[in-house]
Amino acid sequence: MISLFRRSLTARAVLTTVVLGGISVAIIGSFLSYSLANSFYQNRLSQVLTETERAVDSVQTTIAASSLTDETALQTLLNSVVPSLEIVGGSAPRQVALLRSPGQGQLQLFQSPISQNLDLRSIPDQLRQEVRNAPGRLTYTPVSLSEEQSDVPGITVGTPIAIPIAGDFELYLVYSLSAEQRALELVQNALAIGGLFLLALIAAASFFVTRRVVAPVEEAAEAAREISEGKLDKRLPETGQDIIATLASSFNKMAKSLQTQIERLDALSRMQRRFVSDVSHELRTPMTTIKLAGEVLFSNRSKLEPALSRSAELLQDQIERFDRLLSDLLEISRYDAGAIVPEFEVHDVKAVASAAIKSIEPLAKDRNTTLHLIAPEASVRAEIDARRIERLLRNLLSNAIEHGGGKDVTVEVGENLQAVAICVTDRGVGMNRNELERVFDRFWRADPARQRSVGGTGLGLAISKEDSALHRGWLQVWSKPKVGTSFRLTLPKTKDEVIANSPLPLPPRGLES
Amino acid sequence: MTHRILVVDDDDALREMVGLVLSASGYAPVFASDGLSAVDVFKAQNPDLVLLDIMLPGQSGIEVCKSIRALSGVPIVMLTAKGDTDDVVAGLEAGADDYVVKPHNGAELIARIRARLRPISDEAITVQIGSLTLDPKTFEVKRGSHQLSLTPLEFKLLHTLAAKPQQVFSREMLLEQVWGYQYKADTRLVNVHVQRLRSKIEEDPENPKIVMTVRGHGYRAGSEIQ
């Protein structure tokens, strides 16, 4: 539930509106109910006072008109007063009490006449006191009456009345406000139902309004997600002229400019790759001629005078270097163009590693470097493009020999259930952190100051990285200055497998310390 | 005897340079600079081998290859740009025997040419395979009295397989013994040529009876009957 509110803007908006609406409805309802009750009461009160005045007048007139001589006559007269004033039943019943004020001599046989159902609690003592202190005036108080087992409001009005012979009396009229109470309850019920209905209406309205606002926002969010996933031509519908339409049109403008930018960059990058590929391609024919011509000069250098002969040698070296560079450039441009079609076949990785070692042996001998192969007894089979993997290993080996400072270079082969790994480790100069970060960058060289004689092109590791990615493998490097460098190639055993971990540790055992 | 070699290339400098390299190695080069003239020069000069650039203006190298193949079984070595995989296969299917990737060096080129011009060994004997008779002296393949026309390379391929019937030859072995490669080369050379050979000698090339595929290993010569 809480998460729904956190997630859904609509739920939050509706809840807030309903809570605020509820508070407003409650305040307005209470105020209406209070002022209605008050006005009902005031109306009835003035009516009650008028009626009472009239009743008192008639009682006084009756008493004045009679010539009271004895207690019996008095009692009869008083007894007649109550029924004459009483109203039983109907919508506005009235009860009457004629009470003798206390503190007077006891009258024999005399009874204070009261209405039959009158509960004397509805004439509170405090009122009686006030009545006695206010001769000639009407005094009243709101009371609570019991009527058919429920309490209803009422008004008790009283006034002192002097009766000859008998002394001081107090006349009380008790009016029921049950009709007003019923009317008020009716109004209150109507108010409550109306309030609830209003709340439901507010909830529905806020829901629809919020949906109208939120839906386009959600749509925009969805569109933004799609664009981020590469559907650059995704657009929002633009209708109307409101803020939502403005949002849509701004969004579309943004998406369009993004699309234009990306497509422009894409085209540029395609053009550039195309250019590299075309240039490399175009260079091939003249390169062939130059190569052949250089060879002719080189193989006949003994017939040339020393300066020319040396020139022929230099020419030959540089042609070879240029040739390697061109072929690496071509290879990487084919990767960039996505034009590489690997030829996967099941091969013994151990044999591939041996072949790579064998082909690099002359260079190793030249650098007084010994190459060691550590591999399991059995063949280590994996589905690979053997030509590329051999080239990759040759490249790693040539780097290891070049930077290994004449110390031994180890090639370790390992396997687990999903993957095979080949680790090429030298114990040479190593690299620091900054150098490590750039080691796979194109044309980056570990130490530009150092003289290069192996003649790498600066593209070797970049191509190796591409080759390993082509196999959905990993090519990782570990290095420590003055300790050595280790490249670990991990390849899945079948080309569709995903590797989870490598069979060999990196850094390799025994080199970490 | 000096072998005459037709060099077909649209680049003047390269054509001349290849000519120099060939002359230095004792061959007699003749030249054509585009596809259309190549076939005419071929007819006029009747060379022993054709060095053919695939990317030619006018008629493409593939077309030239087909035209020459229609006239003769002369060895054709293509010059291709590396990585143009489709071109290599198309060229081989059009009848080229071998290919050299540009930029190549002289030794590589001469080695390919030598391998293609090397005559079949004198000790080669006439062999029978199925209903076919192979005579290495005349390069003739006969089914009964009916003569089949194979290129020298196809003949050599079939003869190599047929000389040791039932022995399985891996693609690498065939590359070494038929094409003369000392190191690893493109196994597609073998695949494409076996297909071409089958289309000429098998009665049903889809269901070969003479050159059999041994899955995962290579090829062997089976017998048609028996």
C-alpha cells in the first residue's frame, strides 16, 4: 500500500485531495449543523416565551377572577390550572407544573399540581431559584427530557405567581423540542450523505484530473525509456495547446534533435570507418608494388655501393613495418565495420598455443628468452577461430618477449566446465596503473621513449581485444612494475556459452608477491 | 623451357613490377590491363599460367576467370584483397586454382606459381578408381571410352586421392600434397575444388560415389562399384 503511494502519483494526488476535501466538508457540515440547530432553538424559544406569557396571563386572569375563600376552592382552582395549560401529544407537547415556593407555612391538604408524565428533574433547582428571584419575568433554561426512552432537548420556562391565601407559587411550562430535534437530525443526515457524496465526487474528479495530467507524463516517461533503448524515432502525440501539448512538443523537439545528433555522429563515424577501410584498401596495390620493388633492391644490395645498400636495407625494414601496420589497420577497420565473419571449429587450445609458441620461437631466441608451456596432459578442446586465437597468442607472446627483459615467459593453459583459459606471463618491467588503463587503446605504447625493435604496430592489443570479444571471451591484464605482466584470455568452450569464471587465476600463482 | 605467364592487373606500376619479379625468376611475362583484353591476350599468347587481379575495370576478374576456364584448364592464380572472403570463394568457384593476398611479397608469389607449374611426378602411375581411369602421362581421365576434361589441379587432386584408395586425407594433407603449401592455408581451397571435381566426375554430384566426405576428417576416394 505504502509502496503504491510512493510509486503512483495518481494515488498520492487522489488521497491528498480526498483528505483535504474531507476536512473541508466536515468543517462546513459542522458549521451548518451548528447554525441550524441554533436557529431552530432560537425560533422555538421565542415561540415558547410568547406562549408562556399568554398562559401565565390566562392563569393570572383566572385566579384574579375567582374569589378564593378556602383551601378546598383553592385546590380545585389550582387543579384546573394544569390541565388547562397542558398540551398532550402532537408535534409540540407542553407539560405544566405549579409548584409552591419553599420557605412558607405548610398548607394543609394542598398538593402542587403537575402534569401526569412530568419528571421533576426537568425543572432544575437552579432554575427555581432564578425564577423566585425574578418576579414578573419569565425565566427559562434548556433541559433534557426523557421521551419514549430517548433524551430529547426541551425548554423549561418558569415565572413566580402569587396566589391569594396559598402564598407564592411558581408556574413552570416544559416544552419538548423533539420536532426540532427530528428536523435537525433530518438535515444533519442529509448533510452527512451530501458530504460523503461530495467526497466521492472529489475523489473521482481528482482521479480524472490527475490521470489527465499524469497519463501524458507517464507516456513521456515511457517514450524517454524507449529512446534510451535506441528507438530514436519514438515521438509523443501532440494535441491541443495546453501545458501537456507543450510538454509533448518540447519532448519531440528534444528527441528529434537527439536523433539528428546521433544520426549525424553515426554517419560521421560510419564515414570515418569507411574512409579508413577505403584508404587501407587503396593502399594495397601500391603497397604490393613497393614491397616487390623493395625486395628486388634488398636482394641485390650486394651489388650496390655501401650507402645505397644501407638505404635498401632501411627501405626493406620500413616497408615491412608499413606492411604490418597496413594489415593491422585493415583488420581493425573490418572489426569497426562489423565485417568479421569468424570461423568457429573445435580445436585443441593446447595445440594452438604450441603453434603460436613455435612461430614466435625465433624472436624469443633472438632476445634470449625461454618460453614455457604449462598445460594439462589431455587435449583442451574449445570451439574457436583457431587462426585468430593463434594470432592473438602470438601477439601476447611478442609483447611478453619485448617487455620481459630476457626473463622466462610462461604460457599456461587451463580449463573448467564452461571455459578454457590461456595465461601469458612475463617477469619483466611491468606497468603502472595509468599504463594498465590504456594498454588496449589503439596506437598506445607503454614507453614511447624506449626504442622499439620488435616492430609492433600499436594495434596488436586492440585487435586482440576484438578477437576475444568475437569469441565472447575475456582478455584481462594484470601488471605490477618490476614484477611482470600477465595477460589472461578466457574463452567459452562452445561459442554460445557465457563464461562465469576463468579456470586460471589472475595474477598467476607465484607472481603476486 | 620458359613458362609464359599472363599478368592481368589494371595498375601499371604493379603490372610492371610483377613482370620484373617474374623475369628475374626465369618466367616470361605477358600483360593485359583490363578484363576485356585479358581473354584476347590469353588466346593470342597461350600462357602456361594466369595471374589474375579480381578487382578489374570493365569485365571483372571473376568473369575473366570463367571465360579462360571455358577455353582451357591452365592454372589460374587470383590476386585478391585480404578479407574479401566473398571474392575468394567466388573466384575459386569460377575456376581459379589458388589465390595470393595483396600485398604479397615476391617469394610468396613465386612459390605459388612454382607449385602450380610443377609437373605431376614422373613416378605417378595410371590408376583406376571406380569406372574411371587416370593416366598421369596424358592428364587424361576416361570413363570407359568417354574422356572427361579436368584441369591439371583437379587431375592432381583426384590422382592423389585415387592413388591411395580408402585412405582418409585431411584438408591440410591435401593442401600440402596437391597445392604445395608447407604451412597452414585456407581449407576452402579444398572444399571448393572437391565440389568442382565432383560436378565433373560424379554421376550424381549430390550423392558422391568417388570422392567421399569423411565427416570431421576430410576426404577419401571410394569406389563407384564393388
